[in-house]
Amino acid sequence: MMTFVPYNPTELFQIFDTKNKEKKGRIKNYDYPFDFEFKKRIEAFNKDNKGEFHGSGIYLITFNDPDKYNEEIIYIGKYMPHDKGNVITDRWIKHIATITNRGHRVSGFGKENKKYELLENIGFLVDKGTENYKEFIVKAGRIKGDYSTSVKRLEFAYRNWNTFKVKNIENFKEDVLPKFQFHYMKLNKYNKPADTEKNEEYYENLASLVETYLLWKYNPACNSNEGLKKMDGITPSNIETEIKSFLEKLN
């Protein structure tokens, strides 16, 4: 039976201060707020042996919004590799790093775009001004990179900066991480047609198709799409029902 399995970030991630971490590659410094390194916890490694975080699957990220007094789905994603890989290391670490705007490898700000205006709105530099923020990003080597942020993720970080801005790493672990939850549904148990020979191709394409449908219909806060419906009142259980209904129509 396919269902979303919820995971608390405190069982998924370790967080390390990067104050004394060696600088490698394009990024030149780990100055605040890009000063936390997220890694997979040993407990998550233990579950790897059971293939719990393999693909192919669909995942949700929820956030406990203090203004809305409920848990909101802020991201919908797919993880394609069939019966291999690890969704934590390949996807979720990058998500928690960019969505909170605190990861040490956050990058992808580009040369001229709205992202610098949003950084100024967040206001973590003493001297305000778009040019100052751009200079900060350029000097840090964050124009390009593999932890690329987006306008919508920065908008989300701006709206929740009073929560995300804490500098003490222990406070971040205790007060910020628990507000998130990750939900994963593996599609491998979905019965494929008998005449389908290539398992890997079938399930990877299925994950992509389900994500495309969900992002056509819904508009989570941190996805770059502009879907038809906002996530107000939509729960992981609702999305689970939606996926099962969609798959039934494919048969």
C-alpha cells in the first residue's frame, strides 16, 4: 500500500557550524547567514540499508506556520532513481539549506534579478542597499553553484526570517528544525501494467508524471511553478488521496 511516511528533520539531519571549515571550490566564505552545514544523521544511514530512501517516489515538505496555526505544504517534489539513490542526500539537504537560507553552499543568485532585492528585504547586512548585497554574494562566490536558491524560496525565507535568523546553532536545532517535516511516498509498490518490461524507466517516468500533475494543480510556497490552487487547508493526506485517484485514472 502506498502512503506518505513522515520524517522529523531532527532524525534526518545533523547541523554543523562552518566557522572553522576549510573553503573549497567556488565559494570563498561561509559568512552569516550562510554558515550552517547540513548532513545526514547516522539514524538515516541505518535506514538506507532497507532502501527506505530509495526512489522512485514523491515527497512533500511541510512547515508549521505560526501565523496560520497549522502545517502547510510548502514543497512538492519527485525523486526519480528507481530502487537506488538517497532522497535525503540528493534532495532534502539542499532543500532545507535553501528554504531556510542558512546553508553554507546556498548559491545561484545570478547577476541581475529579484533575488538581491529579497536579500535586502531580509536585511542581514548592517549596511542596507542592493549593491551591497550583490557585492556580498559576488565576493562569496555564490553567483553560481549546486545549491541554487530561487525567488520563491527567498520570499519564503523573508516571510519567516524572524524564525530562521537565529545565530546559535543549538537554538536552530531546537526551535527551527522541528517546524519542518518531510513526507515520502515510494511509488515502487504501484502495480505496473503486465506488458511493461522496463521497471526502471516505468517508475522514473511515473514519478515525473505524478509531480507534473500535482504542480499543475497546486502552488506550494517554495516551488517555482504557479499552480492553480494555493495550499491553504491541503494536507499530506489530501495529496495522498489525489495521487491514488490520479493513478487509478491511468489504468
